[in-house]
Amino acid sequence: MGARSTLSFEETAAKYPEFPRLVMLKTDIHRRGVYYTPNALSVVDETRHQLGGTHIFGTRDGKLTKRPEAFVLRDGTSVLSTPTPLENNPYVVDLIDGKLVLTDNEHILEEVFYWEKPDYYDKRTSSGALMQNIVGARSQRLYLVPNRYCHFWNDDMGCKFCDIVNNLKQQRNEIEMQTRIKPKDVAETIKEALKEKGRFSAICLTSGSDFHGETPFDKEIDYYVEILEAIGENFTAKKFPSQLICTAVTKEQLKRLHDKTGISSLTMDIEVLNEDIFNTVCPGKAKWISYQEWKKRLIDAVEIFGENRVNTGIVSGVELAEPFGFKDEDEALKAVLKEADELASYGVSTVNMVWVPRPNTYLANQKNASLEYYVKLAWGLQEIRAKHNLKIDFDDYRRCGNHPDSDLARAF
Ligand code: SF4
């Protein structure tokens, strides 16, 4: 593969015939982005289709205008879309002969289908909040961002690939979005969402980091407990199918979360599996926790949440960013998979997101990795999980749909 692979989608598909073609295509769509033509947008039906807007991060073209949040491929693979300017050479969704199709340089690849909007989306809570801005829908799960502000940004220590606060400012100006949502609004929205029988199979929460509190991050955990208790009002069982994506907190804080709430799985995103690059890319996480402590806390979490219930996410490709990243894709792959294997030996899965260089970030205008790199990485992570007999049901194609490697768990 060398410094940077230059293989196209078809060349990569020919080289790795055992890798599911539609998962590879989805990975490349995440990598290159997507552009909706005016014709494709003309058939968007706001009463039927789910439009973007509630996402925690911004788009690649920096616009919040209403466009389809995602689409489905013919095998049920869901693809979150990040609208991208045409000059960046994205895939294009077009309307041809009355069908919505994905094209690449005018060559039709696949028919696509816009996500259908849940019934609760246009309803309001008793306080007047629009329910779609309290709880979003992602594939088969309900998705909440209780706190859209990340306090690492106070000291300019946000992660270098992240635009959460810039996106929040834009959302507050352009749509009815609250920085912190109220537990009562959450309880009411979840109640309404669950009326749509069979649509949702899990609930996921994530937020910006908040280091305040007697022990750092107590405030973040207190707020999650409040929100999770509100969600729990809708369930009779002690635990409900759910995932919390939070900062790597201490064993005591993890225990509090586990014992006081219905949360059933935990994700603490280390973002990049290399200590030096982590220190550069995630200065806030490095200052408040450190790379080695982050790994230790992931391992501690397995003791509390149990096997097959803990994972960490990486923004894959950022380990190749300039000027601090690896210069060679083979070298980067080897280093990342070695770290993932070590974590897996303690029961911690790693899932990858494809890095999207967004305009309102420090790393805007950089290029992410090659498709061949992402294929080998997804494959490697899936093989590591198989080797250590780890399951990833709580973060797979049904629940999340944003991880090429856990999409593979469906086939292997
Ligand atoms: S911890 Fe990093 S990735 Fe997460 S919200 Fe804050 S800046 Fe963004």
C-alpha cells in the first residue's frame, strides 16, 4: 500500500473481493462525501423524509440547509451523509428516470432510498420544544445530545478534527436548538417515540466533555444520570438497550452511572490510537486524563459493565494528518491495529469512524486516508474482535451505522 494508496473504488473492490461491496461503497461515501443535485432534492418530502439538522457535528460544506440526513442502500446498509461541495469530488445523489441513484462521474452505481422520518419528529413537548431537536433518530436507535457544548473549547483545547462548538453556534442561530436539554422534555419525547412499535431497538447518548465538579467530570456524570433517569421512566426493567458515549471517567464515576441508571453499554472515544498523536490531536483529553489513563479507564469499564459492553471509537485517518501524523499508511495501520489488539485482549472493542475534515476545524482542507487504508483497517478491527471473541451488537449497522468495521459483523 505504501505512503498513500491511490486505488479507485473499483480497483479496491477488485483487489479485496471478500470485502462486502456495499460496505466498501458506504465507506468511500463517508470518505469522499456526498452531493445532492437539485433534482434529487426536489423529491424530498418534508412530511415523510428525515432531514439533517440535529447532528452534533457540522457538514462538509458548512451549510445547515435541510437535506436528507441519510439514505439506505438496497441491502439495508444505512449511510449517514455529509453534504460536500462539488469541487471536492464527492459522490452525487441524482434523480434519473424517476429513481434516486448514487453516481460517480455520471456513472450510476446504486439506487438509494431516503430515510423515513419517525412519527414523533414534528410533535412538541409540554414545554413547547420540538421533539426532533430533543431526540434524533439514527437508523434503529434514538439518539440524544444532552449537552452540545464541550468545555475543552474554553481553553482552546478541543480536538483538532472537531467542530462541535462552531456547529452549536450555527445551530443556535439558524434552528431551534438548545445547548442543554431538559430531562422532562427527554422523558416525554422518548415516551412518544416508543409509540412507533418496532422502529427503535436502542437509545444512545453523547455530549461534549465537562470537566467541572469536585472530582473532574462529576458534573458531566451528574447530568447524564439525570437524563438517564428521565429516560428510565419509560421502562419497567432496570436496564434498557442503550449506549452512553462519554469522557473516560474514573471507576467510581463509572460505577455510579452503572448502578443508578438503566444504561447497558459504554463507549469512551480515545479518537486516535497513538500516544504522541493523541497528545497533539486531543489536547483537552491529554491534559485532563492522558492517553495511558484513558486506556486504563476503558479496561476498568469492562469490570463494571461486563464483557461485550464496552468499546472506544477512533476518528480513523486523523493519524495520517499533517504535519504530525504517520507518513506511511502501512505504518499507521500496523500501529493502530496493535493498540486495538491490546485493548481487545482486555475486552475493549475499537470501532472506527471515517475522518471527515470539516471546514470549521483545525484540520480543515486536509485529506483523509485512502479507501484501501479504510478497508484494511475495518477488516483488521473485525478480525481482532473475532480473535478475542468480542461482540459489537450495541454499536453495529442496525444501532449506529457509522462504523465500517462493525458493519462487517453482520456478515462474518
Ligand atoms: S472531547 Fe473532543 S471530540 Fe469530543 S466534543 Fe470535545 S472537542 Fe469534540
